[in-house]
Amino acid sequence: MFNIDFSDLLAALALVFILEGLIPFLNPESIRKIFLAAAQMDNQTLRFLGVSSMLVGLILLYIVR
């Protein structure tokens, strides 16, 4: 079940960097607005968004793998 190669982990990390770099590269003004909106959110909301994102990622990973 946990037979993961270190190169797979590095490839996944590389994809995260690529995908997270797309928005600032394509539309820097949009990322500024997103960061300003996030700075105004309370901690509870940011934690909820974080855990929701992790759960979606886990579900997607389970489906793919």
C-alpha cells in the first residue's frame, strides 16, 4: 500500500510548484487580490479552507492511485 518511490514524491512536489506558479505567472493582479482577501479572513475560515483542500487532494489521490 505504501510502496512509494522517492522519485514519485519529488515529481509530485515539482507538479505542486508548477501548478502554484501558474496563477502568478498568468495573472499577477489576480493573485494580489486573492492574497489580500485571504489576509482579511479569520483563522477559522483559513483552517477550514486548508482542511477542505487537503481532503479534496486525498480523495483525488485515492481515486488516481
